[in-house]
Amino acid sequence: RQRVLSGVQPTGNLHLGNYLGAIRNWVEIQSQYDNFLFIADLHAITVPHEPATLAANTYTLATLYLACGLDLNHSTIFVQSHVSAHSELTWLFNCITPLNWLQDMIQFKEKAVKQGENVNVGLLDYPVLMASDILLYKPDKVPVGEDQKQHLELTRDIVNRFNHQFAKPNQPVLKLPEPLIRKEGARVMSLTDGTKKMSKSDPSELSRINLLDSPDEITKKIKRCKTDPVRGLEFDNPERPESNNLLTLYMLLSGKTKEEVAAECQDMGWGQFKPLLTDTTIEALKPIQEKYQAVMNDKGYLESVLRDGKQKAEAIANQTLNQVKAAMGYSIPL
Ligand code: ATP
Ligand code: MG
């Protein structure tokens, strides 16, 4: 069975971009793979964070994984900081990763601008930690949103560099992972600007719909979202990013095909479309929200899930870490 690895940071609320770009795809393919899905709490501190909320955000995200439909028969759910091999492998990879590879990363440049004077080494090093997260589990596929494509390429560069420097010919230590990026939903855009991706770190709450938003909040956000003065909605018109984004949301949340949605909405005004999108979103999120409440009320169960996850993940991660260390010459037996 092929293996899948992916994760989300516990920074703020999960939004429709995280769901449609990542988690929903994990759920759809989970029965075909052996899945390792983690909560990226080490990545969460690459921007200033609040210690008082880190644990609560981690519980929330783990609960959302289950609420979105991850099934423990197929998927191992664990917390990144519970498996120390992630940090240790990052150090080893740091020492073989050229600085300029990291300085060229689009996400680093974008997030660094927002941080101003406060850019820390961790933000620059984010893609190396991500490479460690992935390579420890030797996955075949890494399902992510479009924004992570460049980081996946860097992970592949690290594999090639490491194997070239330290592995014996035809006996690679690290395995090349493939990104799995679905076309539809791979890049959900902000509600307030159709040219920017929907993001947890966007300061405006109006820019995103969170999976745990109440019907009132969803109604308000869609009412206020950016539109254009044109009548009739259409896909794929580069002049109309908001139209394309909101139609895509409607298509994915309603389960209708692109053709069906295009035909249904081609003559609609925004005043008619917005309530339709609102109702569809509320309906689509309702089962997730109900399941969320049920699991959140049973913290003991959640902790047992994370304890099991840590054990399974650690066994695999430590094995890879030991192979990497041995290849690099850390070989004194104790
Ligand atoms: P941050 O702004 O803090 O980086 P984020 O919203 O980008 O948060 P992450 O935890 O970094 O969320 O990403 C988790 C997963 O969600 C990744 O697979 C990422 O590719 C995907 N993702 C994030 N934003 C979007 C989006 N707007 N559309 C589709 N997928 C997305
Ligand atoms: Mg991100």
C-alpha cells in the first residue's frame, strides 16, 4: 500500500481553502493509502505565537481532522512536536541545504514582508522542517494546496542532494515524494480580494470562511464579499477573479459539476447568487460542525488518538532518522 503524508498548522481557524485544498482530498483518497496526517505545531511558531493558545489550537485541529471524516482505520493522526525526529532531521538537513534555496522561496518572501523587522531564522527554515516532516515517512504522495508546490520541489531537491552526497549508488536513503494537487480547489481565493489566496494569517476575518463559522457569520461574510458590477457569473475569466472563485466554491460545496454550475449561474445577478452560496455553505459545513462538537466533548478520546498516533509515527520516523544518521557517518554504537 502506498503511503500519504500531509499536515496543517494549528494557527487560527481552518478555512475553506484548507478544507477544499487539502483535508477534503485526504478524506477522499484515504481508503486507498496508508495515511500519516499531522498537526504542524512546530511550524506554528515560525511567526509570533501565543503560548496560551497553542495547545487549544492543536486540540481544535485534531478534532477537525476527525470531524472532516478522517478514519483511524486508514489514517494515523499525530502532533509534530510529539515526534522529536522532525526537529533532529531538520538540523541534519540544514547542514546540506544552501541558504539561497531558502531565500528564493515565495512564501518566505511574502511572510517576511509582513513580519517586518521580526523575521526569525525559523521562518526561513520552514521548508527544511517541511522536508523533514515528509521524508521521515518515505511517502509516495503528499496532498497539498497549490501554494505548497514550491516547497515540495525543494524537498525533492534535498532528496537528490542527500542521496548524491551520502547514499551508495543505487541504494537511495531518501525517497522522492510526489505532490498531489487537485485542480479544483487547489487555490481558494480571499473573499475580499480574488487575486490573493485565502489564508489563516490574513488579518481580516472577512477574507475567509472558517469551518466553524456560525450560519450568521457565513451569511455576513458572503454578503460583504467582493464582487464586480457585471451581471451573470462565469468561470475562468481572468478579468473576474471573484466570479471564478465564488462559483468554484459553489461547485465544490454543492457537489455539482462545472457545466451544471456554469449553466445555472450564467444569467444570475449577485443578489440572487449570494443567498444560494450562503445556504450551500451552511449546509455543507453543518455535518462537520456537529461531529466537531461531539468529539470536542470527549477530550480523553482525543488524547488517546494522539497517543496512538505518536507511537505509530515515531516508530517509522526513528527508523528513517537512524538511516540518515548512519549514512552521514554517525556510527558509534552504544
Ligand atoms: P498560513 O497563512 O498561516 O500559512 P494557511 O491558510 O496557508 O495558513 P497552512 O496550515 O499553511 O494554512 O496550510 C495547510 C494546507 O492548506 C496546505 O496543504 C495548503 O496548501 C492548503 N491551503 C492553504 N491555503 C489554501 C488555499 N487558499 N487554497 C487551497 N489550499 C490551501
Ligand atoms: Mg500556509
